[in-house]
Amino acid sequence: MAVVKIIEVLGTSPNSFDEAIKNALARTTKTVKNITGLKVIGWNAEVKEGQIAEYKVNLKIAFIVE
């Protein structure tokens, strides 16, 4: 029987939401093994001078505990 743990992380990017997701996953895989999936639970953006300065995503990442 597998045990799955879920953590919540925040990813950011100056370019896009897609890149923010990829950045969060890339950083998480450096310390977490056996990732099985992710779910985007929130989308936000920081605005400066009328332009989007930073894209932000909140993710739940699931992984199997060894």
C-alpha cells in the first residue's frame, strides 16, 4: 500500500503562469522524489505601473512516501 503526501508550494515567473508552474515543479523536484501529480489551486499576479510584473501560482504537489 502506498502512502501519498501532499505539500503546497508557490511558483513565480516574470513571464507567464505556465512558466511559474514549471519553475515550482523544477524547484520541488530538487528535494522531493516520487512526485505523482500537481493541482493548481490559485492564480495571482503582481501589478506594477499598470503591467503584470510577476505571475504567481499556488500548487498542491502529491508524492509517494517511501
